[in-house]
Amino acid sequence: MNPSKLSISINNGLIDSVNKSDVTEIIVDGIKNKFEDAFAIPGLVDAHAHIIGLGENLNTIRLEKAKSKSELFELAKQIDIIEGWITGRGWNEECWDDKHIDRIDLDSINSEIPICLIRVDGHAAWVNSKALELSGINFETPDPNGGSIQKDRNGYPTGLLIDNAIELVRNNIPKKNNELIKKYILDACYECLRSGITEVHDMDVNLDHIEAYKELDNDNLLPIRLVQYIRGFDGEYKQIQPKPYNGNNLQIIGLKFYADGALGSRGALMIDKYNDSDTYGLELISKDELYERASQGCQNGWDIAVHAIGDKANKNVLDVYERLRKENFENILRIEHSQLVHPDDIDRFSKLDVFASVQPIHCTSDKNMAIKRLGEDYKFPYPWNTLLKAGATLIAGSDFPIESHNPFLGIDSFVNRIAVNEEKTWQKDETLSLENALNSYCYTPHLATRNSFSGSLEIGKRADITIINNDLRDPSKIKRTRVLATISSGKLTKHL
């Protein structure tokens, strides 16, 4: 699967003919569209992302721009007050010299209005004193299961909340109205289309937002396909969306669970202690509870996706999946991130037919932070090629808006594995060939949705095609790839 110059004819949304050509040409219902010095690949898929999160990012102040704490405060001051709250997302203390986090700092921005700023990875929140007060969080408040309320030496909350502790505040933030949610969805979908993405696996979808998605889909307004995994942790889906759903450009096929937190906030569950902290991370759900919830979901036709970053979390999820397979459940089973996998567990992905849903850009963004957390001697982070050689099926995504939605940054990470602002490949043995990288973005994600109509440029297949300005053979040019056009279900959109 390499970029090629092709003449492709499309009728009624399906590929009607494919021929090699000197110039890439797309013929849609008889209308010719020529693209000079251009190449065609099957439509790109982001196999792990958050649509509404991207839409919100496109319409709000982006805190990931802050390269210091003072820059963060200046950006936070520009955020509009909505329904009596200041909310934002994207801060990353790893970019700052002063990494101390305290509610008092946010009080200096506004002490009368509650403030809640979510960390870039979504697994920590920084709140001010007013937000703590409104949420009833004080020195007597115990840590919730799977969460941590960070406290100072006097036992008072610092304003830093980890994983499930975030919900203590989030539950008090007014919900956004349906029309704004629809705007976020459409803005994100069209941004994906401009990036050459024809399908997104939309993860951890809030049950409150399902109706907005369905309304847009019923009106045929979704320009790309959305395949959704909804929140399964508390079982609330049983009242709102008890069964899978198949619409026009919307499928709701799975339940999403969390086994642990994130590496950056030290919530990833590890076999050994962190190199830079006296903790093993957080177990957000026990193996027994995960098994009960996942098996119930499987019985009702749901596929299962579980977030697991730490090596202990991956081991735990594989243990649960082994129980499910022994009971003859044939549902699609995925591990989201599959980031730190102990060598003893590598073969289990293939043996148990578990998809390894990886986000290559996390590796190149987080390399130096990961070394701090894990230590120089940790030998098996982001084991893409090791998994692939062991027979695992990799599916690739970005986890946007945590990372960029540009798929070519992910492909570059697969092929080059060079960290941001560095020049040397990190752990070259784990890089992928261009063909395997593209396979993980264009073909294998469709295996995870049992879709046999997409993923290749063949007669009779759905016409999902991405037209780009280079053949990707020069590794140094992958990052700079430009999308010239995107064809989604036969509908062509030029990006000139």
C-alpha cells in the first residue's frame, strides 16, 4: 500500500474503475478532476480520537500554546465566562520551568468565578478555590475510587485532581446546549476532511451528546463516517443507548472503559514504581469489575475498547480479555494506547485476537517525559514493531485534541520515531516501514469495525480516497505532506 498516480472512476459512491496513470485523476459521476504531481491512497482513518474535543478546541483558547505558567495565566484570562464558569484544556507543566500547581495561582486570575482547566492528556484538572468550594472538596474529602485529590502538607486540596477525582468538579459545570455541541461536531468533521481523514473512531462519547450526533446523521450532515465507542463505566448507557446503532454516516458499536490513567499525570498503572515518584499509578477499575461490565456488554452485542497505558494495566486488560475469549465471546476487543507492554504480554495480543490501538504521535511528543517517568533502563515503551512481528494487528490514531489531528505527523512518528526538537531516531528497532504505517491508517482500522467495503482502492469498494502532494518515499518530507483533496463516500472536496 503505497501512494500511486491513478485514474479512478466513481459512480454512486463506489469505485467503478482503477487504472495506473501519468496524472492522478478522479472521475466522479462522469466529471473529471485532475491533480498534477499528486498521489492517491485509501482514505485515512483516525482510529482513536475525540470529535467534540477537537470541535471545542477549534472554538476556544488553546492552552497547549503556553510554554510557561505565566503564559498559561495570560491565556486563561482570555477565556470567556460561560454559565458562570471559566473552563479550558491543554496545559502541560512538562513545558514549564515552574511545575508547581496550586489553587492559589488560579485564584489570582479570578477568585469569585470557578475555574477548571483540564491537562493536555485529559487525566488531570487544575481548579481554583471557588471550584473546590462549589464542589464540596475540602481537607475531609476522601479520594474517590480510581482518582486522587492532591493535598498539601496541611491536608488541604492543592487544586490538582487526578483521573476520577475530576468528576467531583466536572459534575458541577453546566452542560453546553445542543446547538453548540452540533457546531463542535461539524467543525471537527470538516477539519478532519481537510486533513484527508474519511473516518474517525470517536472514543468515550458522552451519552448526553448522542442525540446531537444522531440528529446530524439523520439529516445527512456528517461529511465523514463516525464510529463510536460510548462511555460504559457506570452502566448509564443501558438507559440511553442500550444497543448498537447503525445510521447513515454514524455507527455506535462499542463501550469504552479505563483501566488506568495517563503517564504524564503519573496515573498509568505500572508493575514497578515510577522513576520520579513514589507511586505505581492508579487502577481505575478492578479486573473483576471490568470483566463483569465487559461481559454484559458483549452479551448485548457491544464491542469493547479499554484504555490501558501502563504495563500493569495492559496485563490486567489482557487477563480480562482472556476470560472473555474462554467464554467464546467473538466481539471485537481493543486496547487503546497499548503504550507500555511487558514482553510477557506481547504475544497475547495475537493469541487473543486483540487490536492494539496505538497513537504514534504520543511517542514523539512524550519521549523525554516518558524517560523521566520510566527511567533510562525501561526497555519496552511504544513497542509497535515488536507487536507487529508477534502477529498483533495495529490500528493507528492521534487521540486528538490531545495531539494534532494531522495524520501525517503520526505516519512520520511511525517511520522516523524522532522526538520533537530532536534529530535522532529513538529505539530504531520499533520503527515501521512506510507500507506498515499506511496499513495501520488506511486498512486495519476497518478490520476493527468489520467493514469489508473500505480500506483499499479496488472496484466495488466505497470511494474513500485521500489525494496528497508527495509519494511519502522520502522520510524527511512526510511531515510536510499536503492534502489536495478528500473523497468521502464518493463526494470530492478539494483543498487548494
